[in-house]
Amino acid sequence: MSEALPKLHFANRAAVITGAGSGIGRALALHAARQGMQVALADIDAAALAAVEQEIKTLGTECFFAVVDVRNRDQLDTFAERVFSTFDSVALVFANAGVMRAATSWLQPSADWDLIVDINLKGAAHTAAAFIPKLLAQNAAAQLIFTGSTSAFSPRPQIAAYSCTKHALWGLAEAMYLELKTLDAPVSISFLAPSGVRTAIFDTPSQAPGGEVQDMLRAAIEAMGMPPEQLAEITFAALRERKFWILPHPDFKESLQRRIDRIVAEQPPKFG
């Protein structure tokens, strides 16, 4: 297996983004367009997709959108077929769709658990399954990017369900990276793990008691979160170098190291 992957070039190639109607997905789509990329958008919100598509087309870039529920593998397969029949070469696939519902873990309604697991984890896995065989068949440098979170490494109280899915997604990303490595393929994986980013992910609360927690998280993100446009810029710089880890908030590494040290020392969990 070769160790080095060729650098990615974006111009005149396509980027695919799920969860593209707002937040991180919208910012990634617009940044891709500014790199001279064609863009394929997927989301469950048709109106939001149409608005992003219009923004992209004003940049002079070819774009289309499809209403896709990432919980539905058939819809993703149909979307992938359309992408590869529309564009000559796909460079980037962002498995970005995600949801958040804050609640104490044992009070989280089963509907929340189903939604969070089905979108954040299974939806990402379905996206990869729909696109990776086609990326391999085109035999060109390409990257599939999972949108994770620093919550994958440092689970936080009140967002246990979300943390669980991002932790599992980290495991999927590493395993898939190694699987592709055994093929010596020009296709590889990145794991994007931001901390606070100003998006609407906290806007829909859980039905569980304690909705004030989600309100506090939303206020903190609005006050201190990274603009999604900045996140997109950092992400694309890392993708040019084919990096697996994309860590836009490096300050969290200190708390991560403390957590690792506690695990090695067999000490109980501690927040921070």
C-alpha cells in the first residue's frame, strides 16, 4: 500500500453535500462553488435547497439539488446515480446531514434516539455506501468527508445521544479509511470534527424535560461559535492535503489529552 495520496484539485470537478440546506452544509457548498466546483445538494428541506442553489448559480457554477432523506438508502442511491450521470468527475462527498436533541440520557424519548441514530450514524453510512463504489469506479482522487464533532472524543452531559452517534461515526471513518487503504485506492476518508459552529442544529428541541439546556447551548454557540464560512475554508485547506483529521478547533486537544491520560490511568470520567 502506498502511503502518500495525490493532492486534490477542485476546479471543474464536483462536490456533493448532504444536509446542504443550511449551516455547515450550505457553507461547504458555497465554498466549493467558489473553488470552481460543480455542486450537488441534498437535504430534506426543498425551500432551503432552492435558496442555496440560487446562491450558487449566481457564482456562475453548475448546480442541482435533490430532496433526499439520508435515512432512506434508496433515495441516496438514486441521488448518487443522478450525480454521476450529471457530472464527469466527483472529487468530494460530504456526509454532513445531522441533528441534535439535548436531554438527559435516560429521559431522551425513543423518537429522539431513532432520529439521531438514523440520521447522524446510519445516514452517514448510507451516504458512503451509495457513493464510494462509484468513486472507486471513476479511478480518480476523491475524498469522502464525515462531519463528526469534538463530542466524538469527549462526550458531554445532556447530549449523550448525539455524542454516541459521533463517537460511532469516528469508528466508522477510521475503519473505512483502512479498508480503502488496503485497496491502494485513490479514494480516501476525512473526519471533520468541529466544536461550536453557528448553525441551526439547536433550533429544534427535544420533547424531553429540560429543554432549557438546549436553549443554553444555542445561546453559547451564537455567542462564541465559529462562523460556518470559516469552518469551510479550514476544511477545504485540509482536503487539498488529503488529511484524515480535520480539527478546526485545536484548543480542544488539551482536554482530549487529559481524557486519554485519565483512561490510561484508569480514572473515572470527568468533564473538561
